Amino acid sequence: MEKKVPNKVFLTRGVGRHREKLTSFELALRSAGIAKFNIVQVSSIFPPHCVLIPRSRGVQALHDGEVVYCVLSSNSTDEPSRLIGATVGVAIPKDRKRYGYISEHHDFGKKQKQLGDYTEDLAASMLASTLGIEIDLNKAWDERKQEWKIAGQIVRTTNITQTALGKEGLWTSVVAAAVFCSYKSI
């Protein structure tokens, strides 16, 4: 039986506001450029040999109505001035024959940089544990990042994060996603 594994992925984010919660979520997907696809949420593996590509190239590789797999984070509020966030972090190993990790997280009251660093930290921590790198989880992100560079195992970490403040009388929704857009047969 032929198996297909994603070999390209892009990161995207968006925000939407509307008096209806579902419509605000739809508008957030539109803002992210992925509303015209049938989204299937998957867990957190960055496949071996997969590459990150720009959103513009990724969206062009997909067709309206296509079933699209992604790691998706979303959050919504109808509370005025409530800060919400959705974020996805990625950790890619130096050895491209190995898999990496994609983490998703949503939260309230956290700024964009704080959320982004947190999800990068999650993805990198999961990857480090599979690579046998011992890390002290009580150290600050930058200290661990340096430690991983010294270990020579992790090549790249990144994140995409969307935050927004709730508005009076409206639902506010945010999304962040890692979207798989190309597959190879194995």
C-alpha cells in the first residue's frame, strides 16, 4: 500500500471579529488564508525531509475545497479587552532523516512574544527528549536554546503567533497553524 508523507508545510495566522462566534472563527481562517479548505487537525510531528515554505507558495499549492491537514491552535473570547492568543511552534532536527515537532497552544492574557517563545520551547523540549538531550526545564529559553546549539542537534526552531484584544459586542477569534501542502509517496 502506498503511503504519503508531507514534504512541505507553511505557517499562517489570522484574527476575526463578528457578533457570532462561528463567524468570527471563519473570519480568522480567512485572515490566515485557509478558510477555503476542509481542515483536518493532526497532532504534532514535523515529518522527516519536510521543509518550511512561505505561506504564499503553500496556499498556491492547494485547491479550493481540498482536505488539508494541519496543526491548528485557536482561541476565542466575547469579553471586551481580554487578550487572547493562539500559537504554533516548530522544532526541526539537524538530521533531516529524523522527525521534528510542532506544538500548539492557546492562552489568555499573554503577549505575542511570550506565547511564541513558549510554543517554540514546547516543540524544542519534545524534540530534545527524543534526541536524548538532557535539558533543565527550569532554565530560561535562551539558556536552553544555547545548550541545544552546543549539543549540535537542533537546527531550527520557529513559531507563528496571533494575539488580539476582545471588543465590546463582538466575538474575537485567533488562529495559528502549520499547514501541510505537499506529499511524497514512500
